[in-house]
Amino acid sequence: MPAVPVSAVTYSFPVRVYYEDTDTAGVVYYANYLKFFERARTEWLRTLGFGQTDMARTDGKVFVVRAASTRYLKPARLDDALTVNSQITRVGRASLEFSQWCEREGEMLATGQIEIGCVAVDTLRPAAMPGPVSARLTELVASSTGNPPIAG
């Protein structure tokens, strides 16, 4: 099942639960939801034309997770077909904030609030996002709300 853009700032990404994703009880191990969230964010950026390997090579910048808060509501199990939704809630000069949630057939399983920082590859210190990345993400957030995103 291919990933589907849900709206300008919400992206939907399919994930299948494999044996390696589960614990001894056959339930998705809690930390794997963070992996699912990471995959969805990475693929969304890729669909917008911004591969993270290319950004590191050409701009000398990468995205890193600065903070993550998750809430686990219901278990996912082996072979479940999940949908991970990602929504940008804030674009700053060197940061992004995402709201993400994982569903199984419309049933909410886990939610996450993820803060992303842009850093220079050589120093790992905060750095402004590359201009085209910042412009495109700011445009997406502004178009969905009718308001400019909160900068920071």
C-alpha cells in the first residue's frame, strides 16, 4: 500500500507489523512506534523532494529528534496493517514540531509529539534549515491554517 498525502500538512504512511516489531507477548514493542513515526516523517520529506542524505551532502545539515512524547492507547499485533499519520504543527528557523498518530482501521493506537532540530553535520550544533526546505514546509503549514506558522 503506497503512502498517501492526506492534506497539505498531513501525511499518511502504511506500516505492516513484522515479527521483529513485537515483544514476547506478540504486541508491538513500545519503542517501535518511534521507529514507525521516524519512517513516516522521512518518507514525507522524501515525497516533498528533500532526502535527508542529499540534505547532509549538499547543505551539510541533518534533522535530529530533540524531544519525543508518546502515549500508548491500544496494542498492535503481528501482521496488523497500520497507518502512521504525521502533521507539522510548527516550523521554526532551525526546528519543526510534528503531531503523529498510529491507527489500525481508524482505531487510535498511539500518539506522539515530536520536536525536530536541524543541525550542522560537522558540529551537531543548531543551524537554520536549508532555504528550500524551510520555504516549502512553511508554505504547507500556512496554506492549511490560513495563518503563518509560529516561528522560533
